[in-house]
Amino acid sequence: MRFDNRFFQKKKFEPRTIKKYFNGALKDFKIAFKNNNPEVIFIFSYLALVKIGITLVAFSGYKIKSRTGHHIKILEKLSQILNNNDIEIIGDKMRKKRNLDLYEGGIIISAKEAKEYLNFVQEVIDKAERYLKSQNSLF
């Protein structure tokens, strides 16, 4: 798997750092899971998805560079690492909605849509955890 040096920098991470990233994703997911507001569920689900991507990129020995388009690259790599094209497709849809909300004056997320995104992110987290365990990592 190739990591574009415009977006990624080779770096070895300590297992505790990777675990910290993973736990940060879980923390955001729990906020989404325990909330009733669709916008909060959506935003924290998206954050959890990005943080899972950062976790697996770090586990692969790379640090993401903060620059325009880096969330796209995180979702792309997460999709490749977990061998699931839906992650890139659905993740990009979430990213675009988040950008509309942030930069274009807001969007409306329905309760049904928020729940679907939450369930999707739960599946990705579960798959990421299985992946890390299968790699004899810190899990």
C-alpha cells in the first residue's frame, strides 16, 4: 500500500499512542451513541470515523499531515486498510455533509439518517478492532 508523502509522513508510533488514538475514537462514538440530537450523533460519528482512520494509519507507520484534503486521504486509507470501499464512499458523503454544515450555514440531519451513520461507524470500529487484533497488535 502506497502512502502519498504529500499527506503522510513515515513515523513509528508507540503501541500506547495507537491505543490512545483508538480510545479517542471510542470516546467520540460513545458521545454520539448516548445522545438524542441527530446533529450531535452525526458530528461525533464522523469524528469517530476519522479518528479510527488516524489510528489505522498510525498503526501502518504513518502520520497524517494536516492540510487541505487530509480527511479525504484518511478515509481513503481506512477504506484500503480494511478492504471496504463503502468506508470511502459513505465516509466521503459524511465529510461533505459535515463541510456543508460547517462552511455553508448548516444542514438538517434526520434522526433516521443519524442512526444509519451511527450504525455504519459502529461496524467500522468493530472491523478496525478485529483488524488490529488479527495483526497481533496491542488489542
